[in-house]
Amino acid sequence: MTFFLGFWAMAENRLSEKDETNIRKLIQQQVDAWNEGNLEKFMETYWKSDRLSFVGSRGPTYGWQATLDNYKKGYPDKKAMGHLDLKVLNLSQIDVKTVLMIGRFELTREIGDVAGHFTLVIQKIEGEWKIISDHSSAEN
């Protein structure tokens, strides 16, 4: 009986195909917006809240607007932004409305390429998947 209940609980907590598709579309929306040089559109994938967290090489930033402002400082134009590729390495459901994504980013730019890994906490808020926490670390 314990095996059956444990299996049933795991099956209930599995990410649906529809949710996985929508989450992957969210990540593609990020890539497309970045490669267009459109930071505002890129930021539409994030939770528009003061509780959004972003952790990068300079430590944590809290809030949607502060995160956008930091992106604008670090990537003032399309040349600085370059071309982004993201690869999803692992997608795990934490609960019915929260997933953890681990991936790799590669940024190709004339001023020097950057690559590394990211961890995203993505949550379904008011029916839409949004990134609520982003930790990105460059290798170089």
C-alpha cells in the first residue's frame, strides 16, 4: 500500500505536458527578446514584483525595476547584448505551481563571449508562468 501511495503522490506532482510547453515557450520568449535587443520584452518573463530576486556576479538584486535597471546598465545596446542561446539541462517540479530549472547560457558578442549556468525558480502566478528568482553565474 505504501508503494502505491508514494507512486500516486509522485504522479500528482509531475509537470503536465501543457505546463512544460508553456515554460519552454517562456524561455524562448526570453531568447527572442534578448536577441532583438529588447530588454523590456525580455523582462516580461519575470514576475513584476518587488520580491523578484536576481543573483549575479555582483550579488543579489531585489525587485523587477531594479533588475531591469541593472540589465540596462550592463547591456546598454544590442552590441553589448550580443546573441543569446539558452539550454535547459533540468526541469523539476517543486509543487503544483512551482518549478526549478537549471540551464546553460551562451552569450556571443564582439566584445567577448560569456557563458555559464543559471538556476530559475518559475511559478504560476494568476495563470501565467513567471520567473520569480534567477541565479546566473558566468564561467569566465
